[in-house]
Amino acid sequence: MLEAVERTIHLSPDRAKYAMNNFVSTVGVSYIPLHEKAVSVANAIGIVDVFGGKTKCSAPVAADEIQKAVDKGRLGFKRKNVRC
């Protein structure tokens, strides 16, 4: 999946771009065996341009999100509770 994201993220619709970017950062943080691969994919895709309409929302850079988690020591962290 990471390789498919790397190939197609910039050609996809905006909602898919946002979801793919989130997927890369989530895999990089929560699944340790694929951490290095996710970091390389995040560096390869770089900044993802997503049109958010009139809002100031933008897609976070996946490489930065992964690095923040590494700095906090949260690799492999999985939430115990999910809020809806």
C-alpha cells in the first residue's frame, strides 16, 4: 500500500490525497516493522496540496508528523480508547 500511495498520491482527488497522507503518517508512527519504509515514502511525497475550500485547512506533512512522534518517543503507540 505504501508503494501505491507513493506512485499515485499526487494524481488522486483531494479527499484521497488527504487520506493517503494520513495513512503514511499513521503507518510510520504505529507499525514499527514498516517505520523506515513509511519515512522514505513520506520524504518522497513531500508536501501534499489539498484544496480545502474557503477554510484554512491543509494536509500535514507526513514526514514532519512521523518525526514529531519519534521525538516524543511514541513509536508503536496505539490508542486504547477511541472517541467518536
